[in-house]
Amino acid sequence: MASHSDKCAQFRGLHLEPGTFVIPNPWDIVSARILASMGFKALTTSSSASAAMLGRRDGTLSRDEAIVHAQTIVDAVDIPVAADLENGFGDRPEDTAETIRRAAAAGLAGGSIEDSPSDRRAPVYELAHAAERVEAAAAAARQSGSGFVLAARAENFIRGRRDLADTIARLQAYERAGADVLFAPGLPDLDAVRTVCASVSKPVNFMAGIPGASFSVAELSDAGVKRVSTAGSLYRAAVQGLLDAVSEINGKGTFTYVERIVSTPEFVKYLR
């Protein structure tokens, strides 16, 4: 297995290479191993999929639960793994710093911090406070000595605040505060994506997974995006496969879905 520092260096290097890369979001050991076997060079957890694994809604995991879940993914594969660290599991800058310290200690190569409270009905943090939180997280990442890659998220568009100018101002502030990657989930169209990418100098992450606003890698690359994550969409695609299978059983009394599933020899390749 590669060392933590090696994985951090590999992950940081992906952001420096030409072109756009996809960083998909597994939800368990098997999904992580499948994605690694498909040639993806890095993975990242999804807060919504991690919570769903425990039958809970997004935003309800504790820091300990999120870190433990992420570490199972880290230990399952020999490629860099980052984590969706929500808002750092607290409102204070000290909370984001502690979360980054814990994430680095768990072997994660990177992680993201949001600029909004855990309460999904609440607005985003005031900008100066949000930037302080990113600054504290960036300092903790540097102090880890590992090369941990910090992504800072501007949550406006998924919090009902469709203000592109404010979103850009936030990303620019987070860049100044020391974030390595910038991220504004929920951008509605390629023009908005292009404008964001042109307004900052650090790599931009785009989140695919929203119907009607999940563009191709080629389109996103042309717009200036460096990396593309998939949020909880792969987990939901797996759930859809289950729903389709049981709907066939309940509705038709047939089992033709077994003709399409992965074979046992193929499946056990991802087990130990």
C-alpha cells in the first residue's frame, strides 16, 4: 500500500495534470474497489451516501461516524481517497481545523468544507466568518505535513440562494484563505460554470448528479473544470437497480433481472 504522503502527493498531482478527471463517490468497500478497478485515480466519499448507509438523512452523521466511514474506504483501496466533511462538524473555525486534523490522521488525502450550518434550512455563513473557517482548515492541512488537499465549498445554489456574484466572491475569498480546490455545487448551466472557472485561479470541482444540470466531462473540461465528483448519484443508481428488480418481482412475478446482474466470480473479485 502507498503511504499517506504518497497518496496525498498523487492526489495533488492529479490537479496539476492537463485535462479534467472524474473522482467518483463510493459508499462502501465493494463500491470503492469496483471504482478503483475501473481505473479511476482517486475517490471521495459522499455525505448523503454515507448517511444513507445507516438509514439516515444527509447531514446527520457525527464527525466520528463520518471519519470512521471514510477510513473504511481509505483502507479498502490503494489510491487516494478524499472525504465530504460537510461543514467541518461545527460552526467555529476551531471545528474545521479539528476535522481536518482528524481526516489527515485517518489517511485521507483531501476533504471538503462547506460554508453553511448543518441545519439545511439555515442560510450560508457570513462571508468573513466563512473565510475564517477555511483559513483554519487550510492551516490544519498544512500542519499535518502530509500534503492534504483542501476543497472549500460555496453552498449558495443548493441552499436556495442563486446568487452567482456572491458565490464567486466567496470562492475568491476561500482561495485567498488557502483552499487548494474550489467548489460551488448546484451551478445551473455551463455559462455559470464557465464564469466561475474564469474567476478563480485554483482548480474547480463540479458536482454531477443533479438532473438537467449534469454535463459531460468534455463540456465541463471546455468550461475550465478540473475535477468532477458524483455526490450520492452512484449510490442512488444502485438503489434504483434494487427498486427495478423488486418491482419486477412484485409486478410480474418474474426474475429476468438475474440475467443482467454481475456474475458470482466477478463479484467475489472485490471481496477478501
